Amino acid sequence: MSPSAGLPSTAAPSDDDDEKVAGQDRIELPKVLNLTVERLTSNGIFLLDDGVDMFLWVGRSSDPAILNSLFGANSLEGVDMSQVKLQTRGNDFASRLNAITSALREDNSTQNLVAKVTIVREGDHGLESRFFWHMIEDSASFNGGTFSYEDFVSFVNSGGQGHHPPGAGGRVSEVVVG
């Protein structure tokens, strides 16, 4: 995450702001990545926002100092995940992540909603399968071929006459890579 992510933007508003800032305070957002498992790394922490739910995927090799800042623990291995709470203040990193999640919710609602963030530990197959379900740019096998979501939509829209290469897009944000 860039040093300015999670802080109010100092740049003048522009039409290009849609994926760069959020909320009334124009909070700077982390870099947006494609929705594919290939973008995840074990030393990273990634925020996924689907407009309803937010997930924070935490890699096994994440920096213990960052884990301590976010969760008050140096590791999530062997921890009961139902007891893990995301800290929202008390340190710079937790405050900036809270500002990002709050600003994203502010953009999606007329009410002042508190974002619920589900923490997904790498290797937790129950929650990971729910998280991976959102990785729509990954290829999936269908009767008659293998398509990414975009390839499949192009294929259907073309009447089954082939498909076009996928374009870029996504809503996963890289929060931390060690």
C-alpha cells in the first residue's frame, strides 16, 4: 500500500478519481488489482470489496509487525479466527485501513454504515472458497471449454462464435506485501 493510501487526497478532484479515491474526504485507495488468484502472494494482505461484503485475505508469510498492527497478534497460525478482530485505530496502519473501508462503504450507501470485514487466513478452506468465488477473472471449466468470466461473457454475446481476450478490471486491492 502506498504511503498516501488511507489518507485524504491532496490532489484536485478529477474525472479520473473513480478508482483512486472514495468517500466525502476523498480517501486515497490502494492500487486495484485484477480479480485472479494469481495476484495473491503469501507475504501479502489483500482487501476485496464486492460492494456488499469486504474480505481481508491474509497470507501465511505476512509481516508480523503488520499483523500486530492490524490484529494485535504476530501470527494468525493456530488462532481461532472467530476471536480475531481487526483493529481500527491505535496505529497508523490500522487507522488508514479503517479509513479505506469506511470510505468505500460511504460511497455505496446513503447511510453511515460501518464496514464488516471478514478476515480470511490463507489456507482456511471454508472462508477461502468464499473469497475465491469472487475471483471472476480466473478460468473455470465449462462444458465445451475453459473460460474466464470475461471470456465466457464474450463467448455468449458473440453467439458462440469464439471469444475475445479478457480486458483488465477488478476490485481487489493490495494492502500489504512484505
